[in-house]
Amino acid sequence: MLFRLLMYPLVALALTCTGLAQAQTSPAADAAFKHLDDYLKNNALDFETSFNATSDGNELYSGTGHFLIRRPNQLHAEITLAGGSYLVISDGTILTIYDTKRHKYSQTASPPSLAAAFGFFTGELGIDSQVLDFMGVVDNVVTGSDGAKTSASGSETIGGQQCDKFTVSGASGDDTWLAWLEKSDKSLLCKLIYRSVDGPAQTNSFKWNPTPALTQQTFEFVPPAGSSKIDIGDLNLASP
């Protein structure tokens, strides 16, 4: 189910949202999503997120992630779950998954998009994430491609930050996102809740570094001393 996390794992960014009807966006939502879309497309990204997935009121998994992203396809993600911690890193050519507890890593050709790269990892782990998928949804809201129903749903304080709340849904009603965006000229995500009619709900909260200092070395994997390279199947990524 995880990039279903990574890939249903912030950023294409290249994903598109399927099954959406003609865009119906309120003026307030239109302005906020344009600010967010502009920031995502024109800046390197550095954010931390905590996530919790539930189904029928029961917790499926929870964890944290720290994402560093530079377009078009460079990714550095540190993921911590109950069952372990991992580094997922791509320089745009090579994708590396490193098990930081077992000191084992595997490498493969990097997928063309950030979402697909993170999705490869989450698919192996069997968890779900909507962070990068939602980046594609943001693009759809702004461009009107594939359509999207978006409306303002009030304001709340999230983590001490004043945030506007918006509802984004597909025409079929199968997928719904509740997004809280900062009251600022960037409209960064404060909180995101994804709900599927036939799947678990996932909640993400966010903390952003608005001035990341990323270099090429940020996205290059250097095997730590004592680590060993193995096949992806031998990593034995276990669901949390």
C-alpha cells in the first residue's frame, strides 16, 4: 500500500490524478493553490512530515519522513517506521534504498519521476502515502487538467500556524483530500488528510524549511563504512 506511498513517496510533481471531472474551484482555493504550485515548481524543497494511517478506526502504521527534493528528479528521503528506518536517495540516475539499522543497501535505475522513485520504495514496503500524489493533484487544480472539485472549508490553527482549509475531491467521490495551507504568500501545506472510499485514511502534518541549502552531494549515496550491497529482494522490507 505505501509512494500506493510513494506511489500511489510530494512532487512531480509529475503524477496526475485520475477520474476527476471538470474543475470547479472557488476563488480562494484558486489563489491558494496557485501560490503552492508556484512554490513547488520553482524551489528546492525541504520538509518534514509525520504520518498516520488508519482503517475502520484501527491504526495501520505511523512514522516520520524528512524529504529533500530538487527538480526534475533528485530525491533524498529519510523514513522512520515502527519496523525500521530507511534512506531513499536518487541522483536522477541511480536509486538507492538503504536500511540504516541492518546496514544493507540496494540500487536500481532511477525511475523518471520523483513520485515513481518513492513509489518503488513504498511498494516494496507495502505502505501507502499521498504526499507526492497530492503534488500532482495541486498541479491539476491549477491547470484544470483532469478536473477537480475544490472548495474553501474555513480556517484553523495547525501547529501554531494560521491555515486555510480546503476540500479537493474527484468526480466519482472515491478520493478526497482535506488540505490545510498556510496563510502566507507560499501557501505551504500545514496538514493533509487523504480518504479513499475503499482504502485507509492517512493524515500527514508538515514542517517546512523555506530556505534549503541543497547540493549535488545531497543526492549522492556514499555507502557507510561496514555496509554491504545486496539485491532488492534480499532487503526483506517488512510492512510496519
